[in-house]
Amino acid sequence: MFKKLLCFLSLLALVLAAGCGAKNGAGAQTAAKPEAKPAGLSQEAAPQKTTTVIKLMDGTKYATPAYIYKSAKPGPAVLVVGGVHGNEPAGALAAKKFCDVPLLKGTLIVVPRANETALQEKIRTLPETGDLNRAYPGKEKGTPAEQLTYGIVKLMKENQVAMVLDLHEGYAFNYENHKSVGESILPGTDDKSTFLAMDAIEFINKQITEPKKKFNVLANPVKGSTAWYANTVLKVPAFTIETSDKQPLEDRTNFSFTIAKFIIANGTGIIAQ
Ligand SMILES: [Zn+2]
């Protein structure tokens, strides 16, 4: 009976690991499943990929999945994080969209809802959690924010990420109110981050007619943040992308997704632009 139950649970883990939309019951263990090629893409364009789901802070109210998509074709690894702040839902929704993007090569890791409890409460973060975006590099037995960021750092290191993007929202338009980072990209201090951010701004601003809503490049990811850690400690290109919550949710989700996709495609080639 016990063996049968174990077998059933393993099977369940494989099924649940299929994508971002699935609820993950796999716990701390990982589960891998080869996926069918997305329709409409050639053999070369969409090699097979496996999906592994790891749950950060499993067994607690902070538990949140990390999806690791690995292509059969070798290439660099990229991490996309969303939902670090619970009152910035566009970042979480934009990150989630990456679960459905065809992978051309390499590895794509998505943590769409880094701060699950805050997203549920629609607040920046719960007081007892701490601010994830000031908690890097985190601690194994620290505050919830430190434990979550410790888990994300582990993902970065184990997969030797070549690029990190963290999707956020500001409260205004930076062009109109310089105190807000809304509608901006904060690249790492290296040349590659800076140039990719400038190219992405040029690309996205062509789609925005109102001058005050255009995106800016600002300096640089704040100390203790996801992109700061990746850029200054791991020395890889990294970006904090900020939309403005003055825009409709659907628009800012799409801006965030489009900018991140442009940067990943042009910076690593693991997905198409
Ligand atoms: Zn934020």
C-alpha cells in the first residue's frame, strides 16, 4: 500500500511539474518531465526541454515554486524573478509569462511569485517577512526574506546563471516624477547590462506615444536587491525592470514582459525576441 502511494505521489509530481500554471505539490524534491515541442516551430527552433520544479521554503506559508526549464541544446542560464513586492502584481504576471516561452537553448529559471504572502495581501511585504529586495545574499536560517533570497541565490549558483532580471513596479512615471523609478530599467554597472538596457529602451519607447510614459535608463540596482547581488557578486549582467502602476495592469505586464524578453533574446539568445 505504501509503495503504491509513493508511486502515485511520484506520478503526481511529474504531472504537476508541467508548467507555471500548475499547482506544485512536489515539495522539496524535484521532478523532471520532457515536454512536447511547441506547435508551429521547427525541430531546430524548439529542441526538447525538461521542466523541474523546486519549492523554496517548502512546508511554510512562504512556499513558492521555482521553475527550471532546460533545453536539450546547451546554452547559458537566465533567471527571471517576479513578485518580490506584493503590491507590484505586473512583475509577477510578466515573470509567469516566461513559463510559456519556447526555449531555443540553455536554461530558463522562473520564480514568478517570490513573495507569495505579500502578493496574497497585495502589500509590499509583510512586516515579519522583511524586504526581499534588500535581503541578498540571504541566510539559510534568517528572516523569511533572507531565507527566500538564500534559496534564489542557491538557484543562481547551482545553475551558473549568465543573466538575471527582476521585474518590479514604481508608483509614478519617472519622466514626470524623478522620485519614482516607474517606467525605467536599472541595469548593472557593467557595459553589457548598460548597452542592453539602452537598446531595450529604444525598442520599447517606439511603442509608447505619450512622452511622460516613455522608459528611462537609471543607475543602478539598489544594494541588497536581486539584480545588485547578481551583478556585483556573481558579476553577470543583471536588470531591475520597473513599470508604472499608473498604467493599466495588462499594459504594464506586457511592457515588463516585452522588455525582459528583448534583453534575454539579445543578450543570450536562449529565447527569440
Ligand atoms: Zn518593487
